[in-house]
Amino acid sequence: MIMEIEIRHLRLVSAVADHGSLTRAGDALHVTQSALSHQLRDIESRLGAALFLRVGKRLVLTPAGERLLASARDVLEQLDRTESEIRKMAQNRAGVIRLSTECYTCYHWLPPLLAKYRPSFPHVDVQIDVAATHRPLERMLAGKLDLAIVSSPVRDRRLVVQPLFDDELVVIASPLHRFARQTHVKLAEIRDETLFVYPPREESLVLQNVLLPAGAAPARVEEVQLTEAITELVRADLGIAILAPWAVRPLVERGALAARPLTARGLQRRWSAVMPKDLATVDYLRAFVDLMTRNAPGQSLRSAATGSRRVARRAGT
């Protein structure tokens, strides 16, 4: 059904009801009496009902007009309030950024980033939507997200993509594990291992896009929600994981975990910030994306792996 009533009609009805004549209502709205008369005939024609009756020199509301006026008051009040709030947001550089990532490990470097962002944009509320982690782009296209951090290809013209950083996934193992004594891990070697992944396993990009197509399905796959729980299980030598090195850097640097490349060439990823096209020029959103670029957690895999081997040698493993 096509909406027949426009905002200008609501303002007309409200003004005429307040002033009792088209001339005075036109003065209040800065519209000529003839233009206002034309608009009144237009809306009455669209609705198929008279909104005013002339009683002497005054225009008096009909029952239909009274009903429309009640709605007009509510709508116009809400619009005025919304307009005022938006103007305040613009003046104070205020707003909301609904953010999600495509991988749980990315949430590790967001808190320090928020601490750097808030002094410049104290009126911007950054809301992290963890529930959207598995389908961030779908949520964005549904209008539920403003910013997503993803490593998957983005080919939708409604979205703007800005590269953030490159990183490399590594095999994380206990220093006692055989992988700790190798320069890298071959895909075929994963077949004998228990692999810890974030749930659901059907959406694990490494498992679905790398290991299974190469015929390197792990002997066992266990789903673990938290990175901290995964690292504790790996430290206990109960299995391995494939994670970004920056997500476990402190544990690798002190020798609690070993990090090794997956294959001799390694497994690289490119992370990007994705946002709806109509939000791509919003200043506080652009500032957040620029801050992410300057504080990207990506690190050379070789330096992470070299660091873990150096610590391991000092520990005598």
C-alpha cells in the first residue's frame, strides 16, 4: 500500500488547527495561502475525506481531521526530537559503531584500541556484537552492523572494503610436542592430531578451506569457544590449534607454547575493514578504521616462530 500522507500534510493540518485559517497557517509555515489551499485539497482528495469545515471565518476540524491531527502531533513531535538528537550528534561527533569480526581472536586487540579511540570521540558508543561473528556480512547487509573485520573476500557493491593488515596462521603446540622440534608443519601431519577449533566446526575456514580439501582431516576435531581455553588445552599437550601468532604472542615469547608455520610457505591472510557504502564517509567511523590500520596486530610469522624457537632453546626443549 502506498503511503498517501506526507510530512508537509501533517504540518499543514497542525498549523490550520492551531490558527483556524489558511492565511495565518500559511504565515506560520512560510507558504502562500493559495499554495496551502492547494495542499489541503490534495490531501483531502488522497484520503477521500474532508478534514476541515468552514464555520464563519474559521476552519474547524471534522472527525477525520481530529483523528489525523492526533497522529500528526505524535509524528511531528517524534521527528522534531529525532532531528534535535541528530544535530547534537553531529555537533558532538556522537554516534554508535556496531562492530563484529569474523574470528574470535580479533577481539583480543580491540580493548586497547577502544582506550585510544575514546579520548577523541567520547560521545561515540562502540558496541561489539560477538553473536555476529559467524555471519558479520549478512548482519551488516541486514542493517545490524556498521563495521566488520573480515579475512574472507567481499564482492558486494553495497559495501566498502579497506585493507587493514596481513598476518599468517600458525600451528600452536606444546613445547613438548614433536612439532616444536620442526621448522614447519606439513599438512599431512595434521591427520594424526586432535585439532581445537572455534565452534561451529563447519565454519572453521582453516578446516573447511585448507585441511579437508587437502585430505588432511585431523584425527579428531574439538570445538572450544574461548581462546584462553584452547591455549590451556594445547599447553597440556592434549592437541594443537591453528591461530594467529599475535593472539598468543605472550605465551609463545615465554616458551609456554610453540608456534610453527603451516607448510613451508605458511598460510597468509589479509584482514579488511568492511562498512556499508553510505557510512564509509562518516568521520568517527573513518577515524576508528584509521586507528585500526595504525595499530594493526599483524606480525611476521617468521619472527613469531623464530622467537618461540629461541625461547625453547634457552629452556632446553
